[in-house]
Amino acid sequence: MDIKVKIGARFRDIRKAKKLTQEKVSFEADIDKSYISEVENGLRNISIVNLEKLTNTVGISLKDFFDTPDFA
């Protein structure tokens, strides 16, 4: 599986588990909603800076984000 798809799916799963909409995350992280949609669909090569913004917004560290068998 492509790394962009893995990262997008992981972020979407976390966002949904926390019952957050793309709109809410977009506003809080100051990142366009269409960008978040493209990340979640594996279409965007997200920068580490933006990934950190998104993970901070949903209340998870980068370490915890990548601490899953998908990234082992």
C-alpha cells in the first residue's frame, strides 16, 4: 500500500474515532478542508509540518500516530 494512502487512512480513522468533521479540523488546524480531504484519500503528499498540525488538532502525538503495525 502507498504511504500516502496509509497516512490518509490512519488520519481519517483517528479523526472519525474522535467524532471530528473535516470542517472542524480544518478550522482548528488552519488548513483548507479540501487539503484534508486529499490527504485522507491518499492524493496529497502531506508535509511533516502539516501532519503535525493535524495530529495536534485531533489530540495525538506524531509518535502515537505512527505507532501502529501499518508503519512497522
